[in-house]
Amino acid sequence: MKIKTVILTLLFFISVSAGYFLVHAKFKKPLLKPLPLLKYTFENLKNTKFTASQITLGDKVSDTSQIFYFNIPEKVSGLMNFPDKPGTYPVIVMFRGYIPKETFKSGSGSQPSAKVLANNGFITLAPDFLGYGQSASPSAQPFEERFQTVISALTLLASLENLNSTLGASYAGQIKADLTKVGIWGHSNGGAIALSALAISGLTYPTVLWAPVSKSFPYSILYYTDETDDQGKYLRAALADFEEDYTAEDFSPPRYFNWIKAPILVNQGLDDQEAPYWWSDELVKNLKSYGLEVKYFKYANADHNFLPSGWNQAITNTVNFFKAQLK
């Protein structure tokens, strides 16, 4: 009898414990790992409304160039160039390529072309991006810092609607922007930023690309790791962590080139070692397959910066393209 009682007691406690476990196992919510970078996928950015920021002006750099600021919401600085005569002018938004922070100043990478464009009747705006110039610091996460450049580009494009109120306050109507005529210029990684912004926004702004980085992510950054002091060890480790949580293709511009609607001109040096000409060959082929209007110029004896030959013809072709598209 005692043995039977002990057995029943044990069975009771076992059943109670099992029931408690099943109830809590069934209804306890699993802990989900936060994935903050998902907001930067092309699909999510396409469905994001970028709020126009007020554009403000800072110090003058010359009679025809001046520092400007906008917010993403972090502060981003940049350099504006404008013609030296009163008038209403088209606007070119310019995205430069990689430049070491220790040698950077506002306008680096775009200023030679910006000056020529301003002399030919265009207002130019070149953002510095976070971490450069007088901009706020970027994310400490290396891939988020990269994605933030696209946020800066899209926010600046959305903010152009406020440009004339800024110009009116500072130049008393002497310089105005014709916001029905807007173009985009991008060099190197700035070309990747331009292509990303065009795909995400669906804007039809005529765009000129100089030696664009147009390969898929993350190959587009791994290609350059031999230029770092650690031969890319840190970046590869960060990429391994990134790909444990995210699908790289969701952040890769070429996957979404079919979203682009703008006419494009591509300039490419044949001696370019940073963005080889066959990258642009493939880009042009793909863009044309989507039915886009694409012009393509190659320059012999021209490197990534179109030197020693090619720069003068490249800027001439750029000016002519913008004048024809924004007439």
C-alpha cells in the first residue's frame, strides 16, 4: 500500500512538472535577435519616404562656391558651386568616390568637374557624407556607414525643393535653381551611390557616371581590401558577421538596376585599375537590356581619374550631355 502511494505521489509531481513545462514552453515568446540593418535593404528603402531637410548655407569658399548643410537627421555638410552671373540655373547633385578622411576637404573628388559645370550654367551640390568635412560622425558599424551614404544622397535629392528658399535668403533672387531641371553626377563609389539612388527613388534625372563601381555587394568592397593596412582582415570578419544575419543580395545595387528609369552617360578610362573598363562594359549592356537610354564613352590612356589623357573630353561630354538633357 505504501509503495502504491509513493508511486502515485511521484506520478502526480511528474505530471504537474510536465504540464508546467509544456505550458511555458508553448507560450513563452522566443527571443528574436534585432536586425537594425534591414531598413537599408533596397526593398525597404524603396518604401521609405525621405523627408525634405532645410538646406542652409555656411562659409563662402570663393565668390562662386559655398559650404551648405542638410540633415538626415544627422548633419551633413557639402560644397555648392554656382555661376558668376545672376540667373536661374539647372542643378547637378554630385557624388564623389572614396577619399581618405585625413586628406579630405569639402568638394574633394568632385570640385574640378563642379567648377566646369558652374562655368557652363549649372548649380552643383556635392555632399561630403557622414564623417567628412563638417558632417556628423557616421555609424561605427562599417556596413551601416556605407549604407548611410545612400541615405544622404536620397535625402539631399528630396531636399532640393527647399533650395530656392535658401538661395533667396542669401542671394536676394540673384541666383535661383530651376528645379524642373536636375541631374546627377557620380565618380567611382559615387557612381554606385548614384545608381542606388536612381533605383530606389525611380527618379528620371539625367545621370553621368565617371568610372562607376557597378559590381555586386559585397564583391564591390572586397575588391579593394588589398589596399588596406591589414589586407582586409577586419572587413572580412565584419562581413562574415553581417552575412550570418542578412542576405547580401538585398543590399546589392546590380540586383535592382532594372528599377532605374533615367537616361545615363558612362565615361570610362581604359587604363583604370580601380574600376576596370569591363565593369562598365557589363553595366552598359545590362542597362540597355532594360530599355534605358545609355551613352558610353571610353578613353584611351586614361586612369581612374581620366589622367593623363581623357579628362578634358570626359568633362566636355558631360557638359554636352547635361545641356542636351536639361535644355
